[in-house]
Amino acid sequence: MTMTALVAPQPPRMTASSKIMQAEETMREARRYLGLGMPPSMFGSADTQDAMLADVCDPRCEPEVAESVIGRIDFPIADAAIANSFGERINLFSQTDGNPPPGFSSLTNTLSTPGMPNSSMVLTGIQVRIMVENEGRLIRGNLFQPTAAISQPASFDVMSANDQTRCLGLAVGQVAPIPCELLWGEAVWKSMLDFVFAYEFAWIKNHQVALIKEPLTAIARIDPFAEAIAAGMAFGSNHDRIRLANQQLLNLLGAAAPQMMPITHKRLGSYTDGGALNAADVTPTRDEDGSPTLFGGPGVPQNLVGRSPYRFDRPMYWPLGQPMGILFVLNNPLFQASMQRWLSVTGGNGGNPGLDLNLPFSPSTLMPGGMAPTTLAGDAATELTEDPLPIPVGQQTNTNRAILKGGTAFIEIDLVGKRVPQAWKPCVLKAIKAGAICAPMGTPDMTMAA
């Protein structure tokens, strides 16, 4: 009798394609477990944890802000603050709530410990939002340095050298007013648009490894966005804006701060007293109480590449107690210099003062007859006076301008996702092991969840 050996059946040999299919199936199961790509209703009402995680991870669901920081800037700011707070790195998440860095008027940070999350989180993206002044206008006036001798002279729409000498009652040695332009809102738009081009968003772990590094032009958004249907023109009141601008000058420069005067008189011409001395013929006016105002602002159009919020390819798990290096890193110094100029009360950059409080239109002498743009001396064009027998009188005007800024901007950074309570951690850990969620900082808080 022949004995036949019993051999245990061997499992089929797995090919490379079979391994790939098995890995894909594991990923599908993990995604199904978390609800990625599936509506939360698939889980029913009994499985609340999975349904909540589905809300977090499903890209079709509305994003939820887990942590946020918002900094407010009131324009303009001091030159010293620019070098400290708007240099090579801007790190708002490292600031304590209610303790804004120099140059910021206020700061709100939901992290009780700066740079350290209050709880473990599953994050699906980030959002960088910049909110700018929603109105822009040019307000004309004159910038004057008040003294004990005279508090405020009349403010003409235009003044000649003769007018300044004979019509304002200036004390000996007192500087005449400088024609002034208050850029309300416009300076905010210019500065924040330059900010987006000057910096990139970086998420750093362990102080040196970049998890995310993207130009702000790709992920940030500026509100409001003045599209054709969103922008409009109106006639805005100037008086309160001039008051706010003057208050900011006092805050930054102290008692020695110059003050902007609204235009109170309109120049009609000039007359002479017997042909010897020439002075302005003016009349009171309220024509400059308001200015044409654009309601709206610049924006960064969103598209499939540049989107807000910026969604991660895979959700990211960030454990409790691990530091978060979220900051803006300088990318283009040319745009940074322009950004700082529009931020600065003097128009400087790098902490150095600029010329905006007495700005010539050219660094060289361009006017004929030896007239320099920074002086009132020299030859002048003639004006026919309003005397009974009109005579031509030479009139010289100041070509310098004082450029003032006003308005408010907010810089906001949001972490999009959801905090993870202890009861969720087994579900999240399973998804991490399957590769459905990445964990760049590991899972040191999940020893009990395994």
C-alpha cells in the first residue's frame, strides 16, 4: 500500500501588482473609515466620531478654523517698528494674545501658549487672509508745524511765496505750510499688495525643516476685491479722516508732530497795494469737505493653483505640545522696500527715515531760471493781478508735497481643521498607519490609543 504525503496547500504568491492593489485597498478602507471623499451620512447617526472626522476631512465640506491669529495695523507706523516687525521674518503666532509686536495696534492669538497648540489637531489646510481699508481717496490740504506764535493759519488750495509772506501771519523763522496729500486707503492697498509679493509662507518643523514653503501670491487672499460689481464711487467726508491722520502723527511723533490742515480758503488771484506788495485774493470755501471715494480694494484672484484656503494633499496630524513654526519669510527685497515705504510715517525703509513729510518731485533741479524744487526762491512765472490797472507779478509756488497715509489693515492666519479629543485618537492612528493622514511630528500623544 502506497502512502501519499499530505502537503499543506501554499498561499498564492503575491505579485508586484497584487501588492499595489492590496495597498490601495488598505488606503481605501482607511479613507472610508475617516470619511475622506464620502458624505458623513454614510456613517449614520450612531457613529458620531467618524461622522465628525468626515466633516473635517471631506474636501466638499466647509472648512473650520481650529486656531487663528489676527494682527491689526493702523497706518502709518513708526520707522523703528518697521525694522523690528517687518524685516526678514514675520512671526505672528509667536506673539502672546493681546501683546502685539511693534507696529501692530492689536493682536489676537487663539493659542494660549504662543507657537504651541492647545490640543492635538487634524489639519486639512491653512488660510492667509489680508483685509485692507475698504475705501480709498485723495484728500488735499497743507501740513503745518504749530507753535506758540500761531496755532493755525488759513489754509489755501494753493499758495505762492508772496501769499506765505504776507497772508499767513507767520512769526519770524516759522516754516510755511507744505502742500499736503493724505492718501487714505491707497497707501494701505499699496503696502499690503507689496507684502504679498515680498514674502512667502513657511511652516517649519524642528526650526529648520520646511513642511510648506509657498509664495503668498499662490495662497493668500486680499479682501475686499474690487471687481467691477464690487467697487463703487461715492463722495466721502474728509474731516474725520484728517482728524485720524493728525492723531496718528501725534501718537508717532509726539508734541513736535506737524498737523494737516484742511483747505479752508480758495485762491482767486492776487492784488497789490499801489504796485509795491502783492498778496492773495481768497474767499472761504467748503469745496474740499469731501472727496470722490472708491469703495473696494485690490485683490489676489483665486484659481485652481492659487486658492484659499490652501488645502493639503493629505490631512496633517499635529500632536499636542509640539511647537509650530508658522511665519512669513522674505522672498523679494524690492517689494519689501516698497511695502515698508508705504507703511512708514516718513516714507523710509529698513528703519531709516524717508522724505514723505517734505517730498521733492525730483532729486535734480528741473525748473527754469535756477528754481530748485525744494525752495521758494528764484525766478517765477508771472500772474496778472486783479488791480484796477492789472500788472504782471512774479509768483513762485512750492513744488514739494507732504505725503500722509491713513487706513487700517488686518493680517490673519488660520489653521483649518479640527481639534482631536482622546476618544478620536484610535481612529486617527489607524488612518496614520494606513497613510491616509500624515504625521510629520509623529504621534507621541497616542501611546494609549494604540
